[in-house]
Amino acid sequence: MAHGTCLDPGRLEGATRGDDHRLGIVTGNRANTGNAATTPNAANSVDAVLYTDRHLRVSWAAGSSSVVLTGEVDVSNSAALASVLSEARDSHGEIEIDTGDLRFVDLAGLRALAPSGCPGDRMRLRNVPPYMARLLEMLGPTPCP
């Protein structure tokens, strides 16, 4: 079970300076998340932190309509990641997931991120590191429900 902080995806847009930074809502390029691994790449201005734990930060970048992953995805946080991605898809339709700042992904994390190959899949990966692309290719698409 993941021990992090999930936030309401309804607060993805319109964050203002008056928002509660304890919840990870930010304006600008930096998130106030304590143990966050690194700052997202400059192309993604972070508007809200959707989930954070000691290994992973999941942020929303409204300008690019993308979810930015920073840190490490493993069995300890993959279920929380899958839940956050599902909520983001439900709230915003098709989303892109920027994986360029991931340092490590285990099999559980790959399963949370693997494209389904199902018609109407609303999730695309971008900035996929070469090691992760090879692993996703070996894993193949996840079966349709």
C-alpha cells in the first residue's frame, strides 16, 4: 500500500497564490513537496502536485495537458500512480505522461504506465527513456478489460 498524498484532480487548474501549498498546489515552476526528487524539466510548468511520496512526485502541467512523473515508480507506489492517472484521464480526457524525469521503474510501475492498445485509450507516454522503451516493448500492451 502506498503511503503518499493523493490530491483532488478537480483542483488541477486555476491554482492561485492563495491556495494551500501544504496540498502541493503551486503557481510557477516549483512545487512545495518536501521530499520531491528533482524539478520537472522546463517545458512543463507545474500547476499542481497530484501525488507525492518519498520516491515519486506526480504533477499536472496544464500548459501541455500532461502528467509529469519525477523520481521512482515501484511496487510501493504503482497502485497510487495508476489511480491518479485514471482520475486525470476521467477529468481531462486524453493525457500525456512525461516520463523523462523517472530514474527507476519496476514491473509494477511498467504495468501502471503500459499503453493498453485498447480502442480509445486516452493515455500517451512521451520523453520515454531508452531503458523504459525497451522494457515496455518486451512487456507489450496490457490486455483490454
